Amino acid sequence: MGDLVSAGDSWPEFTLAEIKELESTYKELGEASLSQEFCQALATSFSFAASRAARPAIPWQQVQSWFLDKLKGSRTKVQPSSSKALSFFVNLSREIFPSIEPETSQKPKGNRISELKECQFEAKSAKDAAWYDVASFLTYRVTYAGDLEVRVRFSGFGNAEDEWVNVKEGVRERSIPLEPSECHEVNVGDLVLCYQEREHQAVYCDAYVVEIQRQLHHDNNDIEGCRCIFLVRYSHDYTEEAVDLGRLCRRPKH
């Protein structure tokens, strides 16, 4: 950490709003705030804020040094729940976000994120509680509470439908359609993604399997080979519906 301290004399000053956010973040995350990935995201958020338009960008090392000084002064330990949240953030951010140098103040706020080639995700829309495939992650930001949010472009939709989505609560690996041969893997209590049909819309929503009526399979190579009936309860409105296997997707196995 010696280089961080020696570079401190040339670093720009934090604004009052930035200090307040640093204090709030450290209070929630404690020692876990020293993560390089987290400091990079927070520094980027500061650098592209409107209040810093005419000020020099904040290097991530400066953010990490601030947290280090705070840690030395208080020795506060991070709570288990905060550690779990940060672990999720770090693991997912490594997949989504490349190492990005700060852009000039003349460029749009935030950083452009290249489309994912190897990892496929789905995101939850706040408008209807449905999950949609992600075409790309456009920008990201860190909230005052220390949560990571991404600006999502949904597959098949234009920029008018872009949304900010909380990474921890609303971004995950894409669900997988079930094959007839996988019917026996669905059990009562499982979380599934179910195609919910309503009068004015048809979307994929989270649901839990409440009951299963097993039927004899005739042909595992055809969806008609599974005639089982699954009673599901949707998570967002608690309604129940009996559906066939063709309307269900399973969560990826790890």
C-alpha cells in the first residue's frame, strides 16, 4: 500500500457528496470495501457524476486508500450479510465488466459495456416483474447504499425500454427450457421460470412448483411425450395456475 499513500498528494479532493457516499458504503461493507473491483466501480461512478463534470477523475486507488485509512482507524469488521452481497458483486462484475479506463467528461456518463459473448443473462423488469433475455449491459453505477446497478438493453426491445436493474436482485444466468426427458427433475418447491399468459400480455415470471400430477411418458423425443401437469404459484402476484412442461424453464445447475 506504500504506493497508494505516496500518490495521495497528487489526488483530487473528494466532494462532500462523495465523502458521504464513502462513509455510507464503509458503514455497510466495512473491510470488504477494499476490493479492487468495488473500488473501480465506485471511482467510475464518482468520475462521471454531474457534480464532477469540471473536476478531475477519481482514480480507484484513491477510493481504496480512503477505505484503508478508515479501516485502520476503526477496525470495523464486515457483517456476514454484507460479505455475501459483496461476493456476489465481485463474481458477477468480473464476468460483466472489463477493466475500463475513465472516459473524458465530454463523453456520456458511465462506461460502455461490450456485449457478452460467452455469458448469457436474463434480467427482471420492474415494470411487470417478468424476466427478459439481456441483449447487452450498457452502463453501470453504484448507489449510495453500495449496490451495483446496470443499465440493461432487453433482447428484442429498443432503447426506450432500457432499465436500471439491481445486479443482486435482478440479474442472473439465463433460465433453460425443460426437455421432456428432464420432467422427473422438477420437484415440488422448485423455483422455475413459467410462461404466464394473461389477457393483455404473456411473459416469463418466477414461480414455485406447488403440486405435480405425474403421467406416463410415451415419447421423450417429443414435447407431447410429457403429459404431466404442474401447479405453480407465481412469486409476484401469488396466483396459481396448472401448466404443462412446455411452459417451464429451469434454473441453471451449478
